[in-house]
Amino acid sequence: MKYTEGSEIRDAKAPEGPIEDRWEKRKFTAKLVNPANKRKLNVIVVGTGLAGGSAAATLGELGYNVKSFCYQDTPRRAHSIAAQGGINAAKNYRGDGDSIYRLFYDTVKGGDFRARESNVYRLAQVSVNIIDQAVAQGVPFAREYGGLLDTRSFGGAQVSRTFYARGQTGQQLLLGAYQALERQVAAGTVEMFTRHEMLDLIVADGRARGVIVRDMVTGEIERHVADAVVLATGGYGNVFFLSTNAKGCNTTAIWRAHERGAYFANPCYTQIHPTCIPVSGEYQSKLTLMSESLRNDGRVWVPLRKDDARAPGDIPEDERDYYLERIYPAFGNLVPRDIASRAAKNVCDEGRGVGPGGLGVYLDFRDAIGRLGRDAVEKKYGNLFEMYERITGENPYDVPMRIYPAVHYTMGGLWVDYDLQSTIPGLFVIGEANFSDHGANRLGASALMQGLADGYFVLPTTLGDYLAAGPFGEVDEEAVAEAEAKVQSRIERLLAVNGNRTPDSFHRELGRLMWDYCGMERTEESLRKALERIPELRAEFWENVKVSGTNEELNQVLEKAGRVADFFDLAELMCLDALVRSESCGGHFRAESQDADGEALRDDEHFAHVSAWEHSPSGEPVLHKEALEYEYVKMTQRSYK
């Protein structure tokens, strides 16, 4: 796949001056909209997870007219509900040395020095407000005996800054955002559209002015216009078919925005989570995550001997390899996710993996149960242990869990500036749908932090600055009609193919190809193979996919087919981005770029930049680079030893 290199891109909105003052400076310089004028302004928010739900609720509370869209039957089913382990915040209740600066530093380092300093520092600052907001909403965070909020540790940090509600933190935080959202629905400031899927972005006079959606129950194609559009539609990990994401998670909203002119940044940055229940058979359609919080008390190990088929309880202590504790003594089992994932792959590649096919390692709670007692372990992790037993039939109180890395999160996404605005004026992108905060690897418990920071605190300020120039007048009917016709034409094309392969069969084949050639480890050879095969598979899809039923009904096959079609285009750009970035950094591991110990080896001279891809109608993407400059941290090769 060919590409051209375009002009450099820069974040013109980022303030200058001391980093600790930049967000306050931006808030002060942002234009305000008076309350009377807010009632005249309309905002569309797509997605109702932690980012979208909190944003719609806050914008409604401020007085804007908000339309909120989700493809689920209720906002409560957004994938944020699946988050388990916790949310980071630099409140330092433990007094163990944490601070805003340390959270900032850990996040930049954890992202392998491929994130913006200004954005990450703001995230660390805002984190302290999120906990107060959530507590005020009634989120039942775990508490210590004395009543203070409890915290635990997560990977990539040597302090305890992760607030949690057992293994249900995402669910409890989402319910907090949901009740705030429903309050605004009742107040009339937010209009809720469930079972509606965004299929295109309306761009008129160079601005994002609305969306084209499909009513997933009736098939009706609807147009909705506004003064600004906010995308909070999550990540694109389901391009791999098997992932920890809900089956409905997709890339359609951000990909259609990309086709309309929004740059796509760092698509090759995908996160492999080390603590997942291993694949059990070809029949599986998704994978299940076991929270990273389990690595607080669980010890990861494999047998010292290759092909050791003994039961774990029969393997004596001196014949076990606690390889994370051995290789990374400073951080042990709490190294960042990319490092723990590659380490698990390496020991399994050596033939020391456990379980079916040797694709697993043990996560053992024997020592924790002996030290703390079963009741204490159950209090912290009980629902996770129960979930594991339901899926595997094994009791982790008695035998170690078996885990293996799996696709979990995507650090890439639409390019945004400091204001969270994309390259299309009026299109704002928040949460996992943008690229802004995590660099090449996200630290555990930071996804919930970013989603709520963007939705509750950042977007309401920066969007107001944009809307201060509105309302922007009537939307050009020609632009709306063109977008609507494009959606209708695509649906008709999918229904007309009438082949003999299901969308799922194509998705599964694409996913396996992406895992094999652009998964935990990439090489120039594997990426070139992928870039040869993806166009062939896409051509076969458009010639041979079978979409049963019609548009004028509830049709999940049609929904899947449209999403898989977008995954093909995204997969090609992911592989191209991975090929062009011939360094290793974070979750992007190029086998040709590693040090003597097998760790990721960055090339700061050539790749200390964000890769922002512009869509070209010719099919030849244009690469724009945003230089990453560090004033407050020094770029060094990461070490967790």
C-alpha cells in the first residue's frame, strides 16, 4: 500500500508556560457562552459510555440542547460497564509518595514517551476531581476499616493510586454517569436515542454539523443536525475479532469521520492485556478479561521445565519460574501491560506454557490466601473469581488461574488538539475514540480516568469556546442529502451482493490475519504479507458476503456486515502505520527493533512524533507528523527492573 508524506501538523491550542499552569490558562482564555445563548445551541453526542454519558450529562446541565445516541437498548449497556479493576487518581490518600507529577510521569513513561506532555499533565490534574465527583454521585468505592477510600496498585506504578469498587468499577462509575444523564433527560435538556447507529458524519461549509443514523429496529435512515458533534464511540480492538471488547464495539463512527477529513492518529498502537482467560476453541467469538488488579496479590509463573504436564499443585516451588519477579525485580508482577504480555508470549514460545496448546501462564493466589486468609481475598476479588470459575469450571481458590494475553484497548484514534477537537472544526472526539493521552501503551486503570476527565471536565470548557461563535446557521441541505444518499447506497450495495459467506466468517479470517501479522509482535515481512492479503480479502467480501433480510427491519447481519467492511479499511491503515514505524515502542513491538534483553527499542531520532493519517479519495493515505517535544521528562529507554 502506497502513501505520501504531507506537511507537519501541530497542536495550536496547547498553551505555553509552566506545565502545571497550562490547563488553568486555557480555561481562563476560553470564550464563554452565556446561559441564554446556550439554550439556542445544539450538540450531538454519539456514545453513552463513561466519556459520552458524562459529556452529555454535563452539557445538558450547562443548558445546551443535547441529542445523545447509542446503539444499545439503554446507555447502561455501554462497554464501559465491563471495566473491572479501578480508576487512577493522584489524591495520595496513602501518603506513599504519589502526586500529580508522579502520575504524569508514570503515564508518559508507561506510554513509552509517545504521548503529549500537556495532555497527560492535564489528565493527572483533573484526576483528583473525578473521585470527588463520583463519590458525590454515590459511587460505592471500597473503603478501609476507618471509612477512608481504599486504593490498590496497578501496573507501571510503585504507588497505590487506583480507586476501585471490587471488580465492578466500570459498572459503578457508569451508573453514576447514567443517573446524571437520565436527570437531564427528565429535565428536557438531553434527548436520548437508543438503538440508533451512526453511519456517517455531515460536514457542511467545512464544519461538522450532524450525523446520519439508522434506526436499528425499523431500518429508517435519519438525519440529525447540530452546531457541534462529539464522538465518544470507544476503540477499534474488534478488528482482531477475538478481543475483550463487547461484540458490538466497532470502528464505524470514527472511520466515517476519518473519510470525511478527520485525521487518524497512531492506528498501530493497540494494547494486548496480559491477564485474559485463554482461548478455549474455534467456536469462541470473544474473550474475557481478568482484571489487572489481580496482579496485586496473584503471582505469575510457569514451570521451569519445558512441556511439564504436571498439575500446578504437583510442581514444587524450586521448579517454578516466577519470571516477572525474576526479570523485573523492582516492579515484579506489576510491570506495564505491554511488557507483561510479551514476557508471557516469550515463555510460551519456549515451550513452558500451560493448559491446552501451551498458551497460558499461571496466576496463583496460594501465597495471598496463606498470608491474608481466604475471606480477605474474596472480599477484594470475589466476583472476579466467581466469573473465572463460571467460564472455566476451575476454582481459583484451589488451583491457579490460567491467563494469556489478548487484545484489549486501542491507544490510536482520531487526532485531536488540546481542546479535543479533530481536524474537522466542530467535531470533538473524547475517550478511547481519540489518541491523545496514552502514547504507545496505556497504564491499567487509566481508561476510566481519561473517559471521565474528558466528559466531565475538559470537553465542557473547550466545546464552549468553539460554540461561543455559534449558532452557525442553517445546514446546507445538499451536504445532508449527500451524506444520507451515501449511507443508503452502501446499505443497498451490501444487501445486493447475495454471496455465500457470512460477515462473521470474513471477520474471523481478518481477525486471525491481524493477530498473526500485526499482533503482539510485528515484522516487516509479516506486515507486508498482511498488506497483500487484506485487499484480497476485502475484494472477496464485496463479491461474496451474504446479508440476509432487508434494511426495513431489525437486521443484525446487516449491522455486522457494515462494521466488518469498515474493519477491512482500518486494518489496512493499521498495518501500513505499523510498517512505516520501524521502531518498537510500547504495545507496538517490531521484532527488528529490540535490545539485547528483548525489550522494545525506540528510535527517538526518527519516530518521536505522532503519525496522523489523512484519508485520500485516491486510496493513497497522506502521513502528517506531529513532533513530540519533552520539557519536563527526559526520553530514556524504559526500565522496570
